[in-house]
Amino acid sequence: MSHRQDGILEPRQIDASVPATERLGRGPVAIIECVENIPCNPCVDACQKGAIRIEGDMNGTPSVDFDICDGCMLCVSACPGLAIFVVNKGLPGGVAEVSLPYEYTPLPSVGDTVVTLSREGAVLGEGTIQRVLSSKALDRTPIVTLSVPADHAMDVRHFLAKEPPA
């Protein structure tokens, strides 16, 4: 499989990790955007439901059984490649939530408005911080949950703090 030189995933690589629209609308679910065949499997060990599997040996890429996954987020913090996100498109009003690993300081605060970014770093719009989870159980990788327009949920993969008013 050929890869882009910049490391950004191509749509065909992402499509295989996306659940059906109906499943996305039922509530939170893990989206794994890992395409490297390297010896790594902490996401499998972290998943207490057994929803994440790697076929063959640990050099394969992980997949999610979307019918089993409940979006608990333990896999998000366990992934050393920061390649797992939880998306919840089951919210009313055209809003979705995206939960992602965040390894920067300072951590944002609930209620902060942020600039949402795509995989490529392009500005998508704004989001609002809904939750900031940080604990030893989460392998010390904080998870930040943003509310975003539902049509951006499958594209938001990072965010920037907005500059405070002068």
C-alpha cells in the first residue's frame, strides 16, 4: 500500500475504520485510524469488552467490532500512536461529540471555545470543550471531548485554543 509522504491518511485508509451511519447515530463508538503494521497492541489489552482485535499477530492493524464497542474511551488513552478517537453522533440538534487524546499543557477547561482542525491541520470551525478526563486509569493521557457540528465529527482530529480577548 502506498502512503502519502506527509503521513496524513487518505480517505480510502479511513473508510475501513468507520462504522455505518446507523451505528454512528446510536452513541459513542471508537474510530481507529491506525494503518501501520508494527508490533503494537495496547488498544486490544485496554478494551474490556473485547471489541478491538488484531488478526494474526500483533503486527497487524486493529479493527473494532462496532456492535460491541460502547465508546468507553479506555483504548484512546492506551494508544501510543494517538490514532484512536471516539465519535458520538447520537446527539440531538445537529451536534456531535469527538473525544481525542491530548498531550499538551495547559489542558483546556470545560466550556472553552476552541478552533477545530482536520487531520491535515486545516481549520474546520469551532467546538466547545465538554469534558476533560485525566487519570491514572487513562494511562495518564488526557482525553478531551469536544462538541462540534455533526457534519464535522468524522474530520475533527485536533484543536487549538482560541486567543483570549485582548
